[in-house]
Amino acid sequence: MTDRPHAYRDDLLMALRQREVPGPRIAEALAEVDSHLSESGEDPTEAFGPPDAYADRLCEAIGLDPGETWTPGDTGAAVVYGLGSAAGAWLAIDGALAWRADGTSLGLPAWVALSVGLVVLSVLWVRLVGLARSDPDPVRDPRDGRDMVPPRPWWLLPVMVAPTVLVVAIGIVVVALVR
């Protein structure tokens, strides 16, 4: 298969994931696409239509509503992780600055604010590592059982964690330079 069928397949996989199609059904659809394209040599868009339209047709065929293409829970989780990381970093930095100045942070002893901030960041980072390494609904090829989802890039986890680590590192430098 050329790059075009692989790109089509990846786009179809993403479209079906966004529509919350179960992993085994995604695997069947991808296997059908692979088999048809390898036998016919057709262009995938000519054979099946655009990936989003084909995903909608597959959803209708199995009785799923193709209307919504992104789940609010996913967006909500992203907002929670973003705000949680910001709050944790702010608490850790403010607690460290207050500790350095022998003061309080949000009316709490400085060590409490620093500890809470670091615990919040730790919990979020552990959860992000779990998300980056897990696949909640595996897509196994019905023909040979291999995983049909491309592996996540090696740089995904560092990119997810780097912004918060950078903020905390800057905070530590600021604390060290104050006074």
C-alpha cells in the first residue's frame, strides 16, 4: 500500500474514534478497507468517499448516531488537566515564594500550599502518563490479531508534561533568586 491508503486509513481510524465506534468494529472496517484497496488498487477516496463521510455511513450501518464527532468528556478532561496543572503550578510556586519569605499562601502555611501544589501536579502527571500509554478500546486486526493503531510518537509524553515542568522550573529559579 502507498502513503495515500495509509493516510486514508489513519484519517478513518481517527474519524471512527471520534464517533466512539467500538474497537472491534473499527478493526473490521479498517480490515475491509485494507483488503479492498490491496485487491483493487483503487484510490481510497474514490472507493469509499472522504473518511468522515465513510465514518458517518459506518456509524449509521451499526446504529450509532454519527452527529457528534467529539465527546464533551474529552474536552472536559482537557480543560480539567489544563486548569489543574495551572493551579498546581501556581500553588507550588506561590507556596515556595511564601516559604522563602516566611509567610502564608492563601491563608495557609507556605509548606501546605507548596505540598498541595506538588501533589496536584504529581497526580496529573501520573494520570497523563497512564493516558499516553494506554488504549482504552484496542483495535485488533480480525485477520491476525495485531494492533491496527499506529504507535504513539515517542515525543508525546514530554510535550504533554513539558509546559508544567517549565513553569515549576521557572518558579524554582525565581524562588532561588528572591532576596
